[in-house]
Amino acid sequence: MTPLPKLALSLTAFALAAPALAEEVNIYSYRQPELIKPLTDAFTAETGIAVNVAYLEKGMVERLQAEGKRSPADLIFTVDISRLNAAVQAGLTQPVTSETLTANVPDIYHDPEGHWWGLTTRARIVYASKTRVPEGEVTTYEDLADPKWKGRICTRSGTNAYNVALTSAAIYHHGEEVAKAWLEGLKQNLARKPQGNDRAQVKAIWAGECDIAIGNTYYMGQMLADPEQKEWADSVNVLFPVFEGAGTHVNISGVAMTKAAPNKDNALKMMEFLTSPQAQEIYAHANYEYPIAPGTEADALVTSWGSFEADPVNLMDLARLRDEALKLTETVDFDG
Ligand SMILES: [Fe+2]
């Protein structure tokens, strides 16, 4: 007699039980629970796969680095191409290829190698005073450097990720020298030193401190939904400037699979689910963003602000210019 058959039996029993226990996917998210929970609930309802989310405010890259191969995280959720690219550059992600993802996510909104995938977009636009800025007065980003705007523009810090991406786009389209002159011109036109968040700029228009401001589209929806901020939003029009010869600057919220992903199959299922029309509209509508899958539509409020042609640049090209853009911002002492 040998104990082997018994051992084999217990191993088999374990192997059969294991998959049921492993049906989960773990997410590290910089995005807030109110945006993510409806998605994870819908995913679990459809697939039976449990979703665990750690909501982080900072330090995601450092945490993944510290955890290394033992990290429980399968996916990371964040906004801004620079943050996605930071995780990629730190070697914390893995490339993902999937026909579903390729079909649902336009080429310009995913890494050609598959390390990051966009899920929603937001445009960086101009908020203009309804009373002090005639319609059609701002049509290009280049125009923001025109001296006619002297003392009339408000913006948040030039080193904020949203503005760095915009400056990266200026460099991409015009080269560093022209982009530098543009940033200097824009600085000359500021009504006050860069400060506050995007909504604070709209408040400043409402208060008469400036006439136009740079901001992301979804803040219009957020302000309209806030009793205190609604007046600020009501005082402005949303204008969609373009880079000359290109389009309106957009950035993404997106997802990447971690290099260590312990639940790779479930993680891929989650990624594919997130690009499905159903999930796309849940996600985009929750924060007044734009869904990107074919056949999906933005919320009626969002479409009421107008339509635009997005800049056709692949966001990876902007991510590559991030350091140069940041340096340029510091060189012209944009915030000074
Ligand atoms: Fe934001």
C-alpha cells in the first residue's frame, strides 16, 4: 500500500475547487468609487467574476513597484495619458492584444503595443464669458496667444498634467520654438497667476476676473450638477478650439494590465467589458465624458455643448513629449 492515490485524490479535489475561488479581478484605481462601482457591478452581474477595487489618491506606481511580482493588482484605472505612460515606462504593465479591444478602441486612443487602452475621452476646451466674448471669437489654441486677450485669460498651473498634455500637443504640431512663443504669448495674456483647478477658472469668469479660461469638458457637467457652481457654469459658453490644421485636444481615461496580474484572463474580460457599448455609456455618462466605442453616444447634456473634431494624434506621441513640455513650461516661467 502506498499513500500516493490518496494524495492524488486530494490534489484533484483542490484543483477542482480552485477555479471557483479564483474568479476575481483586482483593480487599483485613481478614479472615484462613484464612477467605477456601476461598472464593476455590471461586470460581476454579467460574468459572475468578483471585482476588488483599491481606490488610491497617489503613489500607485510606487505601490506596484514595492509589491513587485506579488502584487494582487490585475488592472490599473487612471486618467491622463501621462499617468498611464508613467506606469508603462516603469515596466509595471504588460501588452494586451485582443480583437475586441482593437475593434472598440480607436487606434489613436491605445498604445500601438497594447500596454494602455483608452476608455473615455475629455476635450480640453475654452470656457468663454457669455456676456464679454462674442460667439466665434475663439477658434484655435494658437489664438490664445493673440494680444487681443491681454489680461483676459485664466488657467490652472502650467505644470498640471492637463496643461502639460496641451503643451505637448502644441510642440507636436508646431515644434518647440513655436510652442515656446505660444506659451509665452499665453502667459502674457493671463489675468492672474495660474492657480486653482479648472472650475476655479470658470468661477473667475463668473466673478469678472477674466473672460476666457482653459478647462476640461466634464467640469461643465459637474458644475451644472452642483447648486453652488451652477451659476459659474451658466455664465460661460463651451468653445472647442482646434490646433491649426489638426483638431481639438483630447485626453483619456484608460486602463492597463499590470505585469504581475495574477488573474490575467479575468482582467482581459474586464478590459473587453469596459470597451463594450453598454459599459462605455455607463462610464462616460457618469462623469460627462465621451465614450469611444463605435456606435456609442455621449450624454445628451454633453452633446448639447456642441460637436468637435478630435486631434488625430496618437496620444503616445504626446506622452513622449511630456518631459519636453514640462521643461518648456518651466523655461518660460509660466506660473511665475
Ligand atoms: Fe479632472
